[in-house]
Amino acid sequence: MAKKTSGWELVGAWSFIIGLIVAILVGVFSTSAVPGTVAATVLLILGLIVGILNVTDHEIIPFLVACVALIVVGSAGAIPFEWLQRILANIVVFVVPAALVGALKAIYAVASTK
């Protein structure tokens, strides 16, 4: 039998998918290495939604490790293709707020245990 998903789980899943699509499209069709204000705002909001709705307690550590890897790769600037650098820069803008929420959840989990 299929698992029932709640409305919030669908919002989180769609936020993740839309965030990646926006990051890729803005990276491919932009000429600037930094996303524009509207694109950055959309990516930040979607990243917050993903961090709040998608990251569960048992996923926090792998999620944060993946976020750190994406942030390092996206910020390194050693990629020879400009379009790929722009895509990774947009993914970093998308991932950073989700990583912040995940880090705060991890800190809260550690601080609340006895």
C-alpha cells in the first residue's frame, strides 16, 4: 500500500524541485555570476521552506555534510565553465538557508538532550 503524504510534505518536495529548477535556469540564462535580486529572493525563500519541511532529525548530519560540500564547490570558483559556475552559485544561494535551518535544528537537538 502506498504511503500517504501530507500537504506539507508535498510543499517541501515541490519547493526542493522548484528551487533546483530555478537555480539551473537562472544559471544557464543569466550573464552575471551572482543571481539577481528576484532570483536570489526566490531561492532563499525556497531554501528556507526546504530546510524547515524536508530535513528530519535523522537526516540532519548527512544533509549538513552535503550542504557544506555544495557550498565549498560552489564557492571555489575553479570550474572552467561559466554557466556551471553560475548554476553552482545559484544552488549555493538555495542551499545556505536550508543549511542554516538544519544547523539550528542540530544545535537544538544537542542542547535539548540530557
